Amino acid sequence: MKINVEVECTPEEARRLMGLPDFSPVHEKYITALTDSMDGHIKPEMLESMMRSWAPMGEAGMNFWRQLFDGSAKPKG
């Protein structure tokens, strides 16, 4: 037997339904910091430090993502 259930809701409604935390304020701060960095108000080192503290597993998580992006940027062949 196979049962399909379709639920139509917004991402906000789905987040609340599943009991996930609301990270909207954190997201807004991150976007503000990112745009300030692009405008020259914040040094890139400060942004990197902030991202390290937010990243899962701290330094190890940042190294994982750096290696992943570095590997995808290298030409294949």
C-alpha cells in the first residue's frame, strides 16, 4: 500500500509545524553584516570570525566547507 499526502503551506508554517526554531533575527544580522562588509564597513576577517562561531563544529566545519569549495573550483582534467 502506498499513501501520498500533500500539504500546502508556507516555509514559515512548515517550520512552526515541525517545531523548528526561528532563525530570522540571526539571518537578518548575517545579511546586514555581509552587506556592511561589501560596503567596506566591516573587515572580511571579522565576518570570517563570526561565521566560524556560527558554523557547526567550529573550525572543523569551516575547514570542511573550505575544502569542498576549493575542490569544486579546481579545473578537472
